[in-house]
Amino acid sequence: MNVETSVDPNKSAKRNALLLASAQAFCGAATPIAIALGGLVGIYLLDDDKSLATVPVSGYNLGVALGAIPAAIFMSRVGRRYGFMSGAVVGIIGALISTYAIFVGSFLMFCVGMITAGCGGSFTQQYRFAAADQGTPDFKPKAISWVLAGGIFAAVIGPQTAIAFRDMFSPIEFAGAYFASAFLLFAGIVVLFFLRFDAPPSKEERRGTDTGRPLMEIVSQPRFIVSVICAIGSYALMSFVMTGAPLAMMLCGFNPDESTLGIQWHVMAMFGPSFFTGNLIARFGKERIVVTGMFLLAVCAVIALQGISLTNFYAALILLGFGWNFGFIGATAMLTDTYRPEEKAKAQGANDFLLFGSVAFGSFMSGQMLNAFGANGWNAINYTVFPVVGICLLSLLWLQFTSKPVQS
């Protein structure tokens, strides 16, 4: 008598997704430390022109953009496992440079440290793609959500580390938080060691391997264009508002711990819905989830414009996180429909280069807008949300008339 045994086709994919989610909790925790304190450190190190205070945060995002394509190429040669571990090492180097820069009072060196940390962070951003490399098509949105769900732990670990260690080297403020982030990245390396992906092709195999369509053909697809527009819209807006929030809160009389807690609630809201976003995408479709995200971003701006109490800031930051989650995960899931397995390195690298280049610009403009508009700077930041959301919604409408929708 033959007993038919069912083998879960997603067994390996689920294991790697859970490990990547765990690594996200540690390596991803370095990001809220950099974002929450970067602008405050900028003010701490700058003497006169405080309008440059958000440049370190922009430097971090610029590092992510600059590292996106090299990270994708590097991992296509050495594999995901060693690639991610190497990225965490780069992040540790950036954290240590940033720590030393604060000790010696060098704003320029701090920016270099943040750029280096961002280059390491570009590998962390690829976790979501690595999770979608394996498994069935139906599991891919869930895998992306699982990985990003690890960010809810990063949302607690990062800000709490910043609060606990910010004054470790008192009277030198903030240095302890960046030093502690190096240990979080090391913990991530330990987790990443247990990943198991297929071995990367050898040099001889790569020479004879079909790399798929030219990059320009991939990126000129309407679905690729719209997915990138929506990813940029959701992520750049999130960075734009989030970068300005700690500085705006400080200008309104709140202390660094209160602003750091605001970022914690925000990052928890960014990743918390990831436990069910994949299921919502499977049920309602990618485009509808992106539209929901855009609506939440607009509501965030409306609440922020109602007042400058701590409640307004926290509520706006929480909705900002929810909007990012739906908009960004939905757009990422859309992107995975646009390339073949052999095209993933160049497609993913191109996407992240465009994405985080825009994010870097958004975080830089946040400081400039706060400085240019003075007391009305926070309002100006939030009014900017509406036209960007409008562009994203129009691009999704355009997609409906240019191509057949892909079934989720």
C-alpha cells in the first residue's frame, strides 16, 4: 500500500524567511538609531548652519542607494548568505566611524560614517527580495511580509538601545547609541550564518548563463515603472516626514527621549501590519493595498496639520508607518511580477538605486524645508504629502489602461 506524502514546497523558503526576519530584528535595529538620532547629532556637532542637521540622515540613505547595485552584484557572485554577512560587517564599520566622529566632534566624519552604515544597510534592504527568491508565487508576498515583520522587533530594539546607551560615554552625547548598534549588527551576523540558499553559479557558469532581457527593457515596462513610483512615493514620503519629525518635536519643546519614542511607535507601525499584509495582498490584490497605503499617508498629514501636541506627533507618525507598510510592501510585490529569476540581480539593484536615491533626497529636503519655513516648516512638510500621493494614485490609474492586471 502506497502512502502519499505531501511535501511542503515552501519548507525551505519558510525557514529562510524566518531567519531573515530574525536578522531584520537585529540588523534593522541600526536604522532607527541612525534616523532618530542622526539629525540631533547633526545639531550637536554643527556650530552655525543648523539647516545641514539632516545631512547625516541623508548620507545614510545615500549610502543605501550607492550600495544597492554593488550589493546585488556582489551577492550574485558570493551568494545571499555571505553577502548579507559582509553587509553587516560594513554596517559595523560605519557604526564605529560614527561613534569616533562624535567623540572628536567631526561633522564631516560623522557623515562618512553614516554613508558607510547606509552601504551596509543596502544589504539589509535586500532581505525582502531574498525571501521572495524561493517558494511558490502565492507565498512570495507572505515571505516579504514575514521578513518585514521582523522590523517590529527592530522598532523596539533600536530606539530602546538608543535611549539606554545614548549617554553611555557622558558627557559625550549620542556616541554610546552608535557604538551599541555595532553589537546589534554582530548579533545579526550570527543569525545570518544559518541561512541556506542555493550555491551561486561559478565564474564559468556565469559566463554561459542567460542573464535575461536588457535592463532598459525591464525598467521600461509599465508595471515596473508604476511599482517604482509607488515604492518611491511611500518610502520617500515616509523618510521625508520621519526625518523632520524629531527636529520639529525638539523645536516644539519636546526632549530627545520623547522624540525617540515617537520614532519607536512609528517604526513599530511600519512593520507591525506585516504579520497580515501578505494575506491582505493575496485576498484583495497588490494595487488595492498600495492605494490603501497612499490613503493612510494622506490621513497622516491631515492629523499632523491639526496641531503640535505630542498626541498629534505620535498619531501622525503611527499612521505614517501604516501607510508605508501597505504602500511599500504592495509596490515591492508588484515589482516581483516584472522580472524573471535570471534578471533579479539587475532589476532589484536598479529598483533600490532609484528608491533610496529618492529617499536620500527626501530626507535632505526635510531639513531644508524646516529651516526655510521656520515655524511653519512642519506644516510645509505635511502639505507636501498630498501631491506625491496624488502622483502615485494617478500612476496606478494609468497602469489600468496600459496593461492587463496581474492576478495576485
